[in-house]
Amino acid sequence: MTEQVYQREAATCLARVARWVDRIDDEGLDRTTGDGLVTLEFDDGTKYVLNRQGGSRQIWFAAGARAWHYDWNGTAWVDDRDGHRLEARIVEVVAAKLGHPVPGID
């Protein structure tokens, strides 16, 4: 993957996740964004962080004591260990943290 493709796909991913958080109807969740970073902030002070890692051309997601690294496979960001999709993991851990289902990321 070229640097240009990586930058484009990473930026698209981060923007999609930020828009998704804005659609969740729960006052216990907010988000902040920065250059290459989306932070999900919960009302108890917990933060989950999604960020681009340019050196490895990956997206990293940290939620609590867990962290995952994702590679672009041409159509989706997939975990570099077991191949699960980034969006599915984010939805799973956010729903668990909030204690109720949340919509999928489109």
C-alpha cells in the first residue's frame, strides 16, 4: 500500500468512527478528535483511543487494558492477529462499556 492510500483510508476510517459516535444516543459517551486520533470518552473517565500509526501503516485501537492493530486489506481494516474487522470490535467494546446495544458503523 502506498503512503497516499494509507493516509486516505486512515483518514476515512477516523472520520467514520467520529460520525458514528455522534449518532449514539447516550450522554455517557463523547468523543474528541485530533490529528490522526479519535478518543472515545465515557462519563466514568474511561477513554478508548483509535489512532493512525503511520510508521507501520496501521490503525491501532486501545480499549481499557486491551489493544489491537489493524491492517488495510484493500476493502477493510482487519486485525493483524485474527483478522476480525475494526468496526466490529469498536461496536462490541463500546456496547459492552455502555451496557446496551449500539448501531453498527456505516
